[in-house]
Amino acid sequence: MVFVEPVTLADRGVELRPMSLEHEAGLRAAAADGELWNIRVTSVPEPEQTRKYIEDALAMREAGNRFAWVAVEAATGRVIGSSSYHDIVPALKRVEIGWTWYAKSVQRSHVNTTCKLLLMTHAFETLGCHVVGWRTDNFNFASQAAIERLGAKKDGVLRGHALRRDGTIRDTVMYSLRAGEWPEVKAQLLHSLNKPRG
């Protein structure tokens, strides 16, 4: 049995659709919005690597350890980013959320919070996960702050853990949220999304 079934998740004008090769042009355009592949501490594909990025994600999905979505603006169908479950461990009912990036034009909007809410709700309330994890580069301070704003707890740092795209070796900061903490985190995320924006 597959732990993560293909499903489209939607809320607040944003849809998370299972990634497929038909999203190649949309993902390339989203990454070009801000030339995101130039950011040293992210996983955004260079334009010519977009197809391989999708093929790799689909191979990992086939292997059962990653499920990738594209974030889409529901009203227009425009691809605005991507996020995944990865390091999926069905026996532990654990997933991590990562490979997340958004077009520059939708950063600092409701999009990231909405996508995280959708992915966390699906993990805890549909898949019955006991824990959801995150990992990020020790120099990706924006990502660490965003994960901490979600209410996740810092588990620690894995030193000398992974290669960056430039060939340097990074330390990885690990975070997690347990099922018992989810109701309070969900309430806070909904509160922040429902606040009027000035």
C-alpha cells in the first residue's frame, strides 16, 4: 500500500497538485521569477535542469521516499512554486516537509503559510502521522525563522551532513512537530491567515 496517495490539496486560492512533467514550463517560469537558483542554500533548479528536477522527484515518488507537489494559483493556473513530503517512513508514520520554494512575486504573502497548513493538515489528519519534520541549511536563516514561526521544535544540528549545489558541505538544522502539538499550531496558523492584511 502506498502511504502518500496522489491528491490535490486546496485552500485560499492556492492548489497543491501532484508534480508531473506537464509542469515543466510552469516550474521554469516560477524559478525565473527572482532567479531563485542563484540562492546558494536552496534546492531550486536552474532553468535547463527543470525537467531533470521533475524526473528525479517522480523517481523518488516511485521509490516511496518523496511526494512532490507544485503550488498553483487556482484562479489563473500559474505555477508559483513547489513543496514535497520527503524522507517518508510509513512504519513510523513520519514525513518531512521540504524541497519548498516559491516565485519571488508570491514570497511574503499567504502562499507559504497556506501550503504548509495544507501539507500539515494532510499529514496529521489524513495520513495519521505521529511527527512531521523539517530540515534546512545552517546558513538559511530565513528558512529556520519560517519553520520556527510554524511552531516546530528544533531537534538539533547534523554537522557535515549534506552537499550544497556549490560543492561545499553544509550542517543541517533539524526540526519536528508531534501530533499532540498540532491542534495548537493549526489554531495559530489559521489565526495568522485570517488576520486582515494592511
